[in-house]
Amino acid sequence: MAESGHASPRRVVITGLGVVSSIGMGVDEFRRGLRAGSSGAKPITVFDVEGFDHANGCEVEDFDPERWIRHLAVEQLGRATQYSVAAARMAIEDAGVSIADWRSLPGLISIGTTDGESRDLDHLVEAEITHGPEHMSPELARRVPAGRLSAAIAQELELSDVEAVTIPTACAAGNYALGYGYDAVRSGDAEYALCGGADAMCRKTFSGFYRLGTIAPDRCRPFDVDRKGILTGEGAGVLVLESLESALARGARIYAEVLGYGLNCDAYHQVAPNQDSVGRCMQLALENAGVKADQVDLISAHGTGTKANDVTEARAIREVFGSRPPRTISMKSMIGHTMGAASALSAIGCALAITEKFIPPTINHTTTDPECDVDCVPNVAIEAELKVVQNNGLAFGGNNAVVLLGRYDGVPA
């Protein structure tokens, strides 16, 4: 990256949003879906579900990659990479920036993922087992490297002075990617950053969660006393980050300001969350952002809908925020668990909530589990003035990432 010429840290704002999701394509559809409490749940069709007692998921429908991918050969990109590139193109267009103006500037592309191109790996393994390794497709093999999720964005947008990284910290990866971009722009190492996450539904991950007993039979019901687990989902979310100075100079619309973030990895257990570690990560984010707990207006929880996650996360929230924490919602009730895209899509939802002055609901909710004891805004969105919103991302292996966003009130850089 370029040497930083900035003596003091810069303020970092979000000026563009790109969305591929099961409840809407593009930021406008996504916003409408969040407001309406839409559900992306439906029977899985993207892979064979024979032998599973239940197999609902949140698939992306009506995705036309050629609408967004104009320079690369679509057939040479795996599905997750297609989502990633499309969301990046959407985000750039939403930001109202001429990409040609940014090609001469140092930039960063950071994309988080859980599975990379595991859907292609599914097909390769199936071919090997069924017909032998000589029948494994070289075309699919070339699509598999996870680094393509970020590198393909640089290629599609013809950006050469960029660092392109793919961050594989599972279900917290989108927030990790945002933190990486925030640091780069804040320090002046990058003039802009395209950050987010992407994953495509695959049989491997669905089967793994199913064997763990954490796939819900029909709906995802976070914080509900009768919750049964997650629904796997897919999609991508990409956010444009730039300095406040840059955004003001070009008259950009500002969705929100990135105030700070916290990361930790407790390595406590392969799949079980650790309450102390989750709480510590939230505290780190508050300290990094210079925000007090009582200033947070809303928490977008990791909120998977599993027994262990929801109770552990809710207890950690009360540990940090006290007996009356902020409203705490889960967007996974609508879009499922999109793996590496999860916290990126939630961050986009947080930015929209700030800008549009509403709180998305936690749908499919009947009765809050007393062990969770949070106001999850059940079933119907509410209007709200939000100044500070916290976005939680918690992953297997104890990889935790929390990002804080704030409303930009026109205070000069």
C-alpha cells in the first residue's frame, strides 16, 4: 500500500451499498424487504436434498450476473464470486462515483467468506466419488480459489493500485473485512475501500449444520422460546468506504460513519460461543469507537436462532449494557445465515436503519425466551431515530467481530 501522508486519523464514512440477498437485489429492494419483514425462506433447490428430513433455506432468486459483470467471463467465476463482483458493482454505482476517477488512487478490496467456492467443490467431490478423479472438471477447479472473491472485483472494475484480500474468518468475516477497510482509509493507506462478504449455498455446509442438529425445520426464529436453529442462506454485501473529506468534496450521500470496531479470537471451542469473549469483543469495539454503552441505540445481533448462540449472546449483551440493553434484533430471521456475508449484510441493514430511521424486525417471533430477555422488535419494523448502532458477528472457533456505525450529522471533517 501507499505510504500514508496524513498526520492524524481520518473519519471514515459509508457512501455506497451493494446487496445480493434472498429478500432483494440491490439496496432499494433490500431496504424494502427489511422494512416489510420479508422472508427469504423456501425449499432448497440449488443442491440435492434427498435424505434430509427438512431442507429449507434462503436462496437468491432472479440473479442475472451478466447485468452486473461486464468485463469478466461469467462462466469462469464461481457463484460466490459472481455475487461478490455484482455487489461491488452495485455499491460503486450506488455511491455515485466514477470508477475511472478512483483508478489512479490507492485502494483496498476486502471480502469475507466462510465457504469460498464450496459449491464448486461439492461438484468436484461428487464427480471424483461417482466417476473417478479423471472426471473432475478443470474449469470448476480453476474457479475454486477463495482469493478470487476479492481479486475478481479488482479485475472487473479494472483497479490495479489495490490490495485485494479475502478474509476467511467464517461467520464474522464481513465485519473483519469492514474493520480492515476502516483502518486502511482512516490511516490514509487507502483512499477508498470496497468491503463486505460473500457466500453461495452449498451442500457441504448445510450437511455440516444438519449433522450438528442446528438446521431449523422450517423457519429461523431468533430469541424465541421455541427456536430450532438456523436456515442456511447466501448472498453478498459490499460497502464503499471513503474518508469524510473525500465524500464531502464530491457531494456524496453519506449513509453512516464507521466509528470503530473490535476483534478477538478465544479459540474456546470449535463451535460453542464463549460469553466472556463475546462480551469482551463488544467492549473492545466500544472503546475503539469512543462510545459509551448507554449511547448505543440498537444492536444487530449475530442472532442465529440456535439455543446456544442466542442465550450466550444475550447474556453477553446484558453483561456489557446492563439489565436494560438496547433493542436487539436479528436480520437472520429474514435472510437466513449467509455465512461470510452475514455481518456485511447486517452492516448494510444497520446503515439503512440509521439513514431511513427505522428498526428492522425479528420475524417469526411468538414468545421471547426468558433466558434471552431482549426486545427483539418482533415481527413488525418500527420507526426510530438512531445515532449509534452496533453490529455483532460471531463465528466458529471463537472468531468475534463487532462494528459500530454512527449517524453523520453534518459535522465538518
